Amino acid sequence: MEIKLHQIKEKSKSMILIGYTMAFALRNRIILFVLMVFSLILIGSLGYLIIRIYVEHHSATLTDAIYFSVATISTLGYYPPNSMLTSEVGKWFHIFYLGLGLAIIFGGIQTIIGPWFEMKIKMAERGWRVPIPKDAHVIICGYNEFALYIAEKLKMLGIPYVVVDNHAPDDMPHVEGDCTEISTIKKANVLRATALIALMDDMKNAMISLTARSITEDLNIIAIATTESGEEIIKKSGANTVIPRNKIIGKTIQYWSSGDYKYDIFASVERLKISEKMVKGKMTGKKISELRFREKYGTIIAIYRNGKMITDPSPNFTLKSGDVIIYLPSEVEAS
């Protein structure tokens, strides 16, 4: 956890530096660049006139001076006959002015074009992000070690999910923002989700529960609590199930130590409302619609058959002996 916080702090520092560099708007950068070019031409023209007239004692016009400046900083390399600076001072001024011109012209162009390329790259990255599921998915609020574990299990089960956090990686479906804000939760398509899992601290989990419950009464909200008082607050805030953090770890270790690895966060923790039921007896050969499964037990998420996960089965799906039904229990069964 300390490593994660360190990474977030380092990322924040980088973002501050990037923000400082990008502080000037593109229009201000262009204006600044144009002023620098005009100033550069003015310096070159004045320097040319002074050296040409007072050092080399030749006649010179303003047109000759401007031509010298533009030809030098643009590296054109062509000067009219008898217009070059031939004195020792003139040659050193020419060298100095050429170096200064190259630094300002090419540095200024890079300063203007660089942010444009960066913006295009960021827009392309946004286009490559994993799409957010629109229906029958699980919303994970908070990005931490539990979120990674749960996301991995959901992916294995073929259940779509979306992570809501300010620091979720782009290689998983996510919504950037504050989990406690209604607008952020709505971006995760909360009205079409089957469940929401809150994995932050007690107060934030309570706020998340209140926010999600204010949007929909049908959502199954599951939250982790670190203290007994937090468990009570989160429960009163609208969560269907509140699980003490130590119970999750303890129960999982208990089953794994006995060699039974099929139990995990979804199946092993008491009161966690994602369950499984094996098809046997009178259920064999029946269609899901014939069993009135939703009324008796809850909402089917998937069917596990012969090592494969069949997600979102239709009402006409025929069950076979040995199938495992993964579902969200209704309040009737839970009580």
C-alpha cells in the first residue's frame, strides 16, 4: 500500500510539472513566438546597420538590414553582392546572430508543435481505452488490491465490470472521477448494473452507498468496512451487504489453507450476496423460465458448464445436471 501511495505521489508531481508546462494557451505561445521573432529581426537589423556604417564605413539601407536578418535566421545562405559583413567584429556578430536565431526559431516551433502532438497522443489514448459495459455489469468503486482481485475474478467468470476511481489504469474498463458524486456513478451506467462494490474507507463507502441508493433502489450494494462503527454506518447508508475487511481475508485464507480454492470473495464470505447453486434432481432438463428462478432465488449472472462460463443466459436456456448457476440472491432468499 505504501508503494502504491508513493506511485500516486510521483504521478501527481509529474502531472503538476506537465500542467505548469501547458499553462500557456496555444494562442499565447504563438503571440510570444511572433514577438520573439520580431525582436530577433530588430536586433539583427540594428546590429547590421551599426557595424556596416560605423565599423566598416559602408553605406547600408534598412532593406539591406532586414534582408540580412531574415536570410541569416532562416539559414537561406544567400546575400546580395557587397552586403556581407566583412570586418572581424561583423563576422563574430554574424556567428552569434546565426546561433541565436537558430535557437529561437527551432526552439519556438517545437514549443508550439510539441503541445499539439501531446494533445493528439492523449486523444488517441482515450480512444484506445477499454469500453465501459452498458448492461448487467458490476461497478467497483475504488482502485486498490481488493479491486484488482475482484476484477480478476469477475473477468474469469465472464462478468463485465467497470472500475470507478481517479487512478484506475487504462487497460481495464473504468470511469475517472469521485465515486461519491452522482454524475460519476451515472457515467458507470449504474441504472443497468447488477451490483456495486465499494472498496474505499468507511466514510467514503457510506457516501457511495447513499449516492448509489439515491439513484436506484434495485441495485445490490456491497461494501467493505474496517471498523464495527463503520459497518453500522454503511449499512444504514443503504448498502445491502457490509463485510468486515478482516472477515474477507480470514475466510479466504481458511478455505485456501484446506485446499479448497473454489471459494473466494464471491462465494466464501458470509452475507455476501453473490451465490451459486448446482443443477440436480428436478432442475435437470428444465428451462430457466420454467423454474421461475428469479422469483424463487434471484438474478442469474452466468452458468458454469464443463469448465466454461456462459454469461447472460436466455430464459429458454436448458439446464443440465452438474451445471452451476451463479446468481445474485433476492431479498426473499437472503432473509
